[in-house]
Amino acid sequence: MFSLELHDEDLRAALDRLETGLSDMSEVMNDIGAAWAEAHQQRIEKSQGSPDGTAWAAKSPFTRSKDPRPLYNTGDMVSRIHHIYGPDFVSVGSNMKQARTLHFGAAKGAFGQTKTGLPIPFGDIPARPFVGLSPTDRSDITDALLEWVERLALGS
């Protein structure tokens, strides 16, 4: 049997940097979250539809906004998309109370009735999914992770 053992300080240092970096990925998770939140904002502003490319239903003629973009009225939705991150996760979403209904839709009367007995909402609201991963998002996240691991390994 033949055995060869190598001791390389540069390689050991690179492996140590990788081990440390992979135990707390907060930096790259923050970068990914910021870019992913911006991608969601751009989809809404440009009315590009769902992350999977499905077009959103048009606004109802009863919608009071003059802006034809389905998820854009005052710009509040765009400004309230945010990300949170930690050592091993990133999440993008909105804390607006309408976000769930805009994403999943709602049937007429799903939220009960007004004091006068009218349904809330007064008509069906179609689902307009806006949170998710597009193929471009997936590619951008993969690229960000690869670049980050390379920076860790090279110590730059």
C-alpha cells in the first residue's frame, strides 16, 4: 500500500475560509435578498406578471385607479416589498395587508360582509402571484453564490 500526505498552508487556509464562510452566509444572503426584492419590485412596476411568466389578470373596470398595471396603484406595494435574511436563509415578501389577497386572490364575500350586508370583497379578485423565483432569479442567485464561494476560497 502506498500513501502520500500533502500539507499545503494555502489550501488549508482556503478550506478554513470556506468552512467559516459557510457557517454564516449572512453577507451573501443579504445581497441575494436585496436583488430578489428588487426583481419583485420591477415585475410589479413593469406589469410583467408572475415570476413563472404567467400574465396577471387585467384590473377590473371597477378599480378606482387610473393606472392600468394590475398590482400598481399608488406605488405602496412596490415600496413595501422587503427581504429578511440570516446565516442560512433569505425571504422576500410584503407586510401590506393586501399582499396575500393580491397573491392568492379571493372569492366574492370571502372576508364577510359590510354592516349593510354587502359582500367583502364585492366581487371575485383574481390571483396575481407576485412572489416567487423566475428563471432569471434562479440564475442570478446561483451566480451570486458561486461568486461568493470563489471570493471565500481565494481570500479576496
